[in-house]
Amino acid sequence: MNRRVVRGVSELYTPFDRVEDAAFVVDDGRYAWVGPAAALPADYAGWPTIDLGGSAVIPGLVDSHTHLVWAGSRVDEYVRRSAGVTYQEIAAEGGGILATVEATRAMSDAGLMMLARRRAAAFQRGGVTALEVKSGYGLTTEHELRMLQAARRLGEDGPLRVTTTLLAHLPDPAEDRERFLDRFVSETLPEAARQRLADAVDVFIEDGAFTLAEGRRVLEAALELGLPVKAHAEQFSNSGAAKLVAELGGLSADHLERATPEDLEALAAAGSVATLLPLAALLLRAPLPQAAQLRASGVKVAIASDHNPGSSPLFGLLPALQLAGVATGLTVHETLVAGTANAADALGRPDWGRVQAGAAADYLVVNGAEALLPLYTWGQPSIKEMVIGGQTVWRAEG
Ligand code: NIG
Ligand code: FE
């Protein structure tokens, strides 16, 4: 049976609290009890016990913003950008997101699935136990649904937990703008909802993508269908998208490079998460909100990989947490919270990303006695075992 006591935990981050010499109880894939080993209730005395022998434990990492399903490559753009050509200049030439749309539409379902699986495996090796996957490189209803199906299937195949998001990324240049939007809200969105392919809806509100009014239309249509909302907000310009997310009680506003203190306060007041995507900010040379400002606003901060072929070709979450720490001034502990519990909240899954009674038993056994070691070793995950729903998913050899 899937029930046991885990002890011999030198240090545990729940992630909010640090517990020394900890123990926890897993029952049917969830934590039944968590605390100092000395306080373990006698009721669990006869339960099967695993002794970690002084290893540390942290919650499984949660990546709350990825564009994992895509085909093609944009290494050419990456190289050109390194020589000074801008992301917007490339987009204006019909490259950028549209280049990936073309390659993704041309790829078979099986091909998309294989690519997504390979990428997911890399995230898993790096400690990610749950991730969000967006559509957005299809644009037509047929191709958006194909992307969502691949994402959904990835979660069904397991062991990674996956949430899916329908993303209104760009108006399709092949279609009249007004017609594209009408179709998106009257066909793509309801069809994704009907087939239960989308757990949330996202819209890219930016010059060159959707206006604030168009974004509102997409998100309001989603809410009417009972789907939670979020937005790519304030990436290159301040459009009011973060305040829109707050007004609509959305899950999160993501990017926020150009967010104002008022935007962060509005998100905080609404209980919406502010999601930072550090590699996209660094590669596109945009500023990141700073720790003092984030703390003063009281907003809940998540940090995500934004894995995508253009602005963030990043295959893991730990490097995003590490980069964000350096670039914003958030503490190592704050970045761990941002990559676990807060990220889970941004997915509407407050039962993920934390080691506490009632939550899903998704955790990482650290390759050492100090729980924050994986955030210290760049390029070397320092994790020796991954557990999802109480089941070991992988264990490092040796
Ligand atoms: O989150 N901001 C818009 N979308 C993606 C980039 C997508 C791409 O370049 O392919 C992002 O950064
Ligand atoms: Fe994104």
C-alpha cells in the first residue's frame, strides 16, 4: 500500500518553513502529517518507514509558464539577436512566433508529442514535478486544439503533472483581425472548453499582438465558460494588462518587465500571482522587477522558465530560479517559494508545490544534507530522488 513514514530528513523546506530533523507521513499519494521527527504522532508507529539517512527534502518544483509544444528551431534568430537585431525586428519580418507557427502546423501529432516528451524529460531530470503547457503556435482552431491535445496527453501519460492553457498568442496574419478574434471566442475557446483540453486561458497583450480591449474580450469569454484566466502582461510596454488580470481575479500576470508598483499592488490586492520569466527578460534585455518593490507590494511571486523557442530556450526551472535571484535580489529561499508553492497557486493548484498535510506528495530528495543545495549548484541539479504522488519517479544511480 502507498502509505509510509519518511524520516531521517536533515532539513526540510515546506517551502515556507524550515524544519530541522523532519519527518512526514505519506498516505495514498498525499501528506498525512509533516513536522519535526520528535513530534511524530504515535499512531504512525507501526507504519512502513523509510529513513533518508540525513538527506534534505524540498517540494517538487512547479513550472507555471511554458510553451513546451513547438516544432522547428530559431537558432538563426538567437544568433542574429546576439549580434544586435531585436526580437521586434525579427517579428516584423514575419519571423519570431510566426516562424514557430509555421513549423508547428507542419509537424505531425506524433512528432509534436515526441518533441514535447523529450523536453518534459529534461524538466523532470531537473526537479520539475508539475508544469503548465500553453498552446499558441497553432492560431487556427484545428492547430490550437492539436497543441492542447499533445499537452493533455503528456499529463495523462505521466508521471509529470501537467496543466494546459489555451493561449491567444497573435492574430493570424492570414485572417482578418476582427474575424480572427470572433472565431477565437466563438469557436476555439468553446471547443477547447467542451473537450476539456484547457485548464486556463491566456492572452498576449502587447503592441504587435492583442490590444487591451481585445485581451479583455478573450479573457471575459473564458470566464463565461468557467475557465480561469491569465495574461502575458507588460513585457515590452505597459498596456494595463496586469490591472486587467487583477480586475478579473485572474490566476497570474506573467512577464511584468514594464510593470509599475501600482500594477504589482493591484495584483496583490486581487490575490493574483506575479510571474517573472527571467531568461526572457535577460535575453531581450528588459529590466526585471526588483525584490524591494515586489516585497513592498505584497504580491505573491512565481518564477517560471517560459520555455519557448524564441525568448527563452530554457530546459529546466532551477536555472530560472537561480537567474531570477541574481537579477531581482530575491533571496534563495524566496526563489524556492516562487518555484514551488507560489507557482502551484498560479496554476490554481494550491495542493501542489508544498510539503504539508493534505497536499500531493511530490518531493525531491536532495543529494546532501542542505535543502537549498540544488539552488546553489548551477548546471548540476543535486537531486537524488524524485517522488510524485508518493511514488518514486527516478533515483540517481550511485
Ligand atoms: O512568453 N511573449 C510572448 N510569447 C513568448 C515568446 C514566444 C516566442 O518567441 O516564440 C514569451 O516570451
Ligand atoms: Fe510566455
